Amino acid sequence: MRIGVLTGGGDAPGINACIKTIVTRSEESGFDVLGIMRGWSGLLNTDPADAQRRFSQCVKLTRETVRKIDRTGGTFLHSSRINPGNLSKKDIPVFLRGFSGFRPGMFNSAHFDSSPHIERVIETLGIDALIVIGGDDTIAYAEHLSRQGLRIIAIPKTMDNDVFGTDYCIGFGTAVTRSVQFIHQLRTSAGSHERITIVELFGSNTGETCLISAYLASIDRALIPEVSFDPEKLADMLIADKAANASNYAMVAISEGARMEGNKFIEYCRGSADENGGYAGGIGQLTKETLSMLTGEAIICQPLGYLMRSGIPDALDLMVSCNFGQLAVDLVNAGNFGVMVALRNGLYSSFPLEEVTKHHKRVDVTELYDSQAYRPKMRHVLGKPMFLY
């Protein structure tokens, strides 16, 4: 049995610990492990007809090669955001330009689906089962290959924690830990200069990382993608928060996917448009400029971005990553494919890939958020899972 392993999408603390456990557990079962470099891009850029370079995008993984990797963050195998089922022309490798197996992309008819090539590469490399570590997009393509008959197991990884079917994704614990730490550190500058401070956190489609971080850091306000916000109302709240604070400052956390109500950002930020009529900054910067106009206050905006995902994982991410890796190999041993490893209601389990891709995971606003006050509100925790939803 040869197991292939790849990581796709953004890096996250804990991935390397997961890879190491996959390798050590596989060796105990007598399996070979082949690491695919740069996610789906590694398979896409492999030419099965080139015998000399056929394995140029791969690395043989053994106990020795992975011995130290769990001590570092990121992904030892590197990553990419390429989706072979939705390729633009510029992403098609030169050696594939005349490949007759391309067909209209499964997500976008203007793009191309290179799945026949990917399936051929997996067969040529002698991979019997593929373990895929990634978020929504990576897992969606894994599910597509699973439906084509390939033996696939997915491991959820995203600091947004937004993969449906699991309470926890690799990277989430560290994202929250870092966010709380940086929020508290920023209080020193916010208080010293008596300013309103905006902290922009991960969360394009769901606000769980922002919500939980704001809850644990006791921040004044939190803005999440699930509920649009009125900047005028927010401005009044923050002025009141600032006045009520003995150190005369206020703080607001904002998910990168948060949005203002209607077109109010156009009304307040016409002068900030780029040459194409769009807005070049993130939502944190946009909110800063809007609040500055509304309040006349000097405002700090600090996007945490890559600081949230850089460096070593916290203990929770290490534990879940190791257990997810072991569970994935145990599922290979059991011949249980077409599933994603998961934590559900505090228990390690698996979840059908086809169900993962049918649904979206979002914050339960009625249970966990005050839409009028723009802040976390845990109405009750009895019977809730550890991560509240």
C-alpha cells in the first residue's frame, strides 16, 4: 500500500504534526508514504510521460525525514491554491496544452477541468490512497475525485474553522490563542494614545475565529460576516465604549469577510476608490476610514493576517493534528474511504465527503451573537460542544 499526502490552501500551525503522525502510523502498518509537494499543483505539474522527472514533485516520507517537522509551523510539503477542476488557461502546464482529456471546468465553464490528468498521475505514481489536508476548496476537489472512484480521506485544516461536519479544524486553536494575545498586547498602545483600535482577523465566510477571540479577550465589539453592520451605529457605540473605559480607549475585532449595511461604505469612502473604482484596502482599513470620518477620532487599524498562522502550533492544535493523522491512517487500514476525519461533539469520528461539500458552516447568531450590540452573547452553554457550535 502506498499512501499519498498533500496539503492545500493556506498554511496552518499543526499541519506538520499531522504529517509526521501519518508517516509514523503508516510505517507501523507497513505502508509507504509519498509526499506531494505544493498541493494539487504538484500533481498537476507532474508529466507521467517523463520517466526521469516523474517523481520530481514528490518526496518519500519516512520516520527520519519527518523526525523534527512537528516542532515547526507551516507545511513541510509546501502548499498552493490551485484547483485542478477549475483551471484558467495560464495555469495549464506547457506539456499539457495539447492534452485531449481537458473538459469544461466543473465549477466554471470558462475554465478547465484537468481531473483526467490528475487521475492518470495518481495511477502512474502508484498511489493507492490519498490523504488530503486542506480547507473547503481543497476538500471540495478531493470529494470530486472520490466520486470518480479514487480512494480519498480528507483532514480539515483552516484557521477560519469553517469546514462543515467537524467542530474543529487544524489551525483554529492557534488562531484564537494568537488573536487573544495580540488583542491584549494592542491594548497598551490603544490606552497610551487613547484611541479606538480595530483588529482585523481571519474569517472570510464565517466569523467564528473573530467571535470566539473577541469573547475570550473581552473586546468591546465584534463584527462578523453573518451580520452586516451600520457604521454610524458602530461609531456611536465605540465613542460610548471609549468614554466608559478608565483608560479612554475602545477596541473592535472584525472578520476579514465582514460587511457594512447596504452601500454605506461607498457614501463614506468615495475618495478611497482605486483607479478601477474598487477599494484597495481590507475591511479593517475601510472601517477605520469610515469611523474616522464619522467620529473625528484618531483610529488604529491592525490586521493580524499572517501573524495568526505563522510559527508553532499551540498544544490544542498539536493534539488534534496528531489524532487526526492517526485516525486517517486507521481509516485507510479499515478500507473506509470517501470520508473526512472530524471532531463531533467532543468525539473523534469521520464524516462523508459528499455531506461536507453540500453544506456551509456558519455562526449560530441566535445563540452566540448580539446582532444589535455587535458583540458575542453566549445565551447558554449547557449542552453546547466545547467550541460552542
